[in-house]
Amino acid sequence: MPSAAHLASIERVRASFERQNAMRLIRASLPVVEHGRAEIHLPHWDGIEQQHGFVHGGVIGMIADSAAGYAAMSVVPDGASVLTVEYKMNLVAPAIGERLIARGWVVRPGKTLIVTQAEVFAIDDGHETLCAIMQQTIMALQDKAERPSPRSISP
């Protein structure tokens, strides 16, 4: 059973995701948040495709960055926030399928720097194909909360 602190961090992550207009813009969801781990799911739709019909690499980077970033956020203390300072991603296969899943996890938590990784899978007829691998460095911003309310975007 998760501790009260872990449950509170999961709620902070979910609230942060709701404030992130970029994820709403691409129709992403955050169905999994655990201590040190998060998943972002993304339906494949024509608004995120590149010229060959694959999901654009920039969009793959967005969900990998956010999944690993939210995994990092789940391990920082209350009142802290996180910010990506670097990531390196390898695109290893075209993102073809009904949806994508980005799975992020914390490799090494730290007070100031947190190292994370993520893998992005394309799901096609229930079959997962690894399409990207990412490693990331996150900065923990102690006593620096996120902005309190979202700016709205037009549908």
C-alpha cells in the first residue's frame, strides 16, 4: 500500500499534467503514475503525423520527456517542481500504430539532479514495437511551485 506521501506526490503529478496545455493539444493522457514511474498514452491521429504518416519525432520527444519528467516529479518533496535540462533520444523504428505509450522511470534520484529514462512504444493490434529510447536529466527546483492555474487554449 502506497504511503500518504506517495499518494500526495501522485496527486501533484496528476494536477501538473492537467495544467500542461501541450499534452492536451496533442490529446495525450496520463493513466499511470507511481512512485518513480509514469506512462503517457497518445492516440495516433492525423494532427501529429509527419509527411510519411508516422507520428512526428518531435511529438515522440514530447511524450518521452513528459513521462520521464513526471516520474521524476513523483520523487521530489512537496513544494518542489521539476524542469528538464537535457535529454538524448534515439528513434529506433517508425511510430506506426493505433497509439503510442511512453513509459518513464527514475534511474537515479537526487536532491538537485534526477536521471531518468523513457521508452516509447507504438501499439498496433495489441503488439508493442519499441520506437524510441530516451535518457534525460531533470533539475529539481526546491520550493518552486508551478504556476497555479492553466492558460486555456482554443479547441
